[in-house]
Amino acid sequence: MVIADLVAAIESPDARPRDFASLPVPESYQGAVLFKDEQHMFDGLAVSDRDPAKALHISDVPAPEPGPGEALIAVMASSVNYNTVWSALYSPVPTFAFLERYARTGGSAERHDLPYHVIGSDLSGVVLRTGPGVRRWQPGDRVVAHCLSVELEDAAGHDDTMLDPEQRIWGFETNFGGLAQLALVKTNQLMPKAAHLTWEEAAAPGLVNSTAYRQLVSRNGAGMKVGDNVLIWGAGGGLGSYATQYALAGGAIPICVVSSEQKAAICREMGVEAVIDRSVEGYRFWRDEHTQDPREWKRFGGRIRDLTGGEDVDIVFEHPGRETFGASVYVARRGGTIVTCASTSGYRHEFDNRYLWMHLKRIIGSHFANYREAWEANRLIIKGLIHPTLSRSYRLAEIGRAVHDVHRNQHHGKVGVLCLAPEEGLGVTDPELRSAHEPAINRFRLG
């Protein structure tokens, strides 16, 4: 009954912080886990032939106790990111290698090296317990968490925490992630939950919203400005859907590349005028596994100029990686910027360097966001200036199917996961603000 009492307290309009502080912490909880003794189950299989549902298990695991600067969160909802897919495919390496490396740093990190890995890098929920030294957050606070886990014991991290040598992605390179009923986070990962969103909606933006903000808006990324032409790959997906919103909100001109007419229609509903549907136009940037086709780069560049009135793009928002990178370098204008992360189609990029060096282009690597950038991105969610792009939600018990959908690109926007939340639609405490943005909030919804 401990879990049931916890959910009842969260959904009670009369609950107070002291009520949460007095609730007993469950001895164990359910989470989406990978098992260490199965990490070689896909050895010899091509990544495209691996089924993430075979690796993922819903299992009871012991509840961790928060240490100094940490919090135990009752997770109402989470979401699926591409690092969830990588984790479940044991690709490019099993995540247990990350946990072992983290544990070797000593201290409380040793707890993370376990025979199982609770994965997940997003959450919305309620603070249940805090460890020693925590002052900003208290039991009962409604929160979301960004996924940067950082030690900040090295000087390199104090200008930009993403440069800390001990920077990790929570739930991917650490244990006790968000696809679970409980999660353990550092309290400098916590941010206020948007009051006008449901639990599942609030859990969807965290990783991708912060990533897109740094990659496009921040001075650490492309530094997008008003009037920039911005090519956005995968504009109907989890990451690209936020990049599209930032381009529109910032006065830039998005050129959105999508993989279906349904995704193209969603982009147009958002206000995008220039959309390229790859399923219709049939670009094939690789002749075979080893050879790219520059003629297709040129055809693609010509199509972009048709849509922009003869202009090349100032910024390329890159995340597919190997499949598209040669084209991305080619189509950027002279002096333009290719800002890249993720590499979901492969990490080994190939491009013609003549189009980079002779045309004075720049490639910028971008990885998640620091706390300030994540906080600023979340502030825009709270104010209703950027919206979640949730298409559907699954229950935690259906995590295998949810991850499979993302792996096979059978989704658009973000895929949510209900953890403690018994149903969709709960958690809204500002219905007035919600009513003002309802169409935009639901734009990516299926059915």
C-alpha cells in the first residue's frame, strides 16, 4: 500500500509538504531495467535487427537513499529518448561500462555499479526525500529533472558545466533513471514543473528541449538570430520538433525535413512554410554503404534554394549523423554553421572537406545543456512560449513497445511513459493558462 498511498497524496489537493515528509519510502519500486548478465545478448546482430523489447524488463529493485545534494523523486511520468533506444540495443556499447567507470571514481558513485541498470533521462514528479545539505527543494515540490549529472570538482566545469570531465547523462551513464516509479537525482538537476501541463506532457520536453536550446539558441551553440535560414533535420521528431519551435519563436526561417506527409502537415500547422518530405522527394545521399552521391547533395541544395528564394542555409541543425552529414556540410552557406549532436544514423561522419575549408564553414559539437541553459529552456515551457510535442503515452509495463516505436521511427514528437500516474490528464494546476495554449499542446497528439 505504500505506493498507493504515495499516489493518493500526490493527487490530493490538500496535501502539504509535511504530509510527504511523513510518508514512508517504499523499500522497493518498479523500474525499466537492463540486466548486466544479458549485455551480450545481441552480439553478432546488426543494430537494425535488434529488438529493444527483448532487453528491457520491468523489475522490482531496492529504493536508494538520497545522499548529500541528492533527492528521491516519486516519478509520475517519464519519456523515451534516443539514448533509451541505445541503452536497450546495447549499442554502441553496453551502458554497464559507463556505470563501472562512474563507480571507480569512488564515494557515493560506487552505488551505481549494480547487476541492473534503471534507465531513463526524463521525469516529472514530486520530491519525496532530500539528502543532507539540500535547501532549495523540499518534499512535496512538483518538479521536472534535466539529465545533466555533474561533479564540479574540476575547474573546467565552472565556466560551462558541460565541459566538466566528470559530466554524465543521468539514466544513461548513471543508474536510478526516470523510467521507474522512483528516481534518484542530484538536486541541481531539478526545475519547477509547468503548472498548466499534465504529468506526461511535463515529462516530455526535458532532454530534447534543453538540447535544442543549447544547440540553436545558446552562445555555446549556433547563436541563432532573427532572419537566419535554419535547416532542421527530423523536424517532426522529438529533437527536431523543439528546434522548429525555437526557430519560429526566434524569428528565424525554418526549412524542415520530415519523413512523412503527416509530419509535414504538423510542421505547417506550427507555422512552417518550407517543408521537404523525404518520403516524396526520395533523396538518397549514399549510393551504397561506402559511397556518397554528391549529385544528391546538389539536388537537395537546389530544393532548399527553391524554398528560400535562392538563399542557402545559415545553420544546419544536425542530429541524424552519418546518413545526412555530407549533405549538411554541402548545403550550408559560405561561412555557415553545422551544429551537431546525437548521430542517430551512425557516428562515423564523412563529408567533402573542400566545402568546409574553402567555404569557411564551421562545425560545432553540441551535447545536452548546462543547468542555466536547461533552466532557461524550462522557463519557456512554464510560460507557454514553447510547448511539449507529446504524441502518445504508454504505461511503464509497455516500455518495450514504446522504445521499439522510437527505434523504428514509428512515432512523431515525443513518446511518454506513465510511471506512478494512474492515467493521462492528471497534474494540471493552472487550467487557465492551459486553455490559452490547448491547441499547441495537443498538436502532436495521435488520435
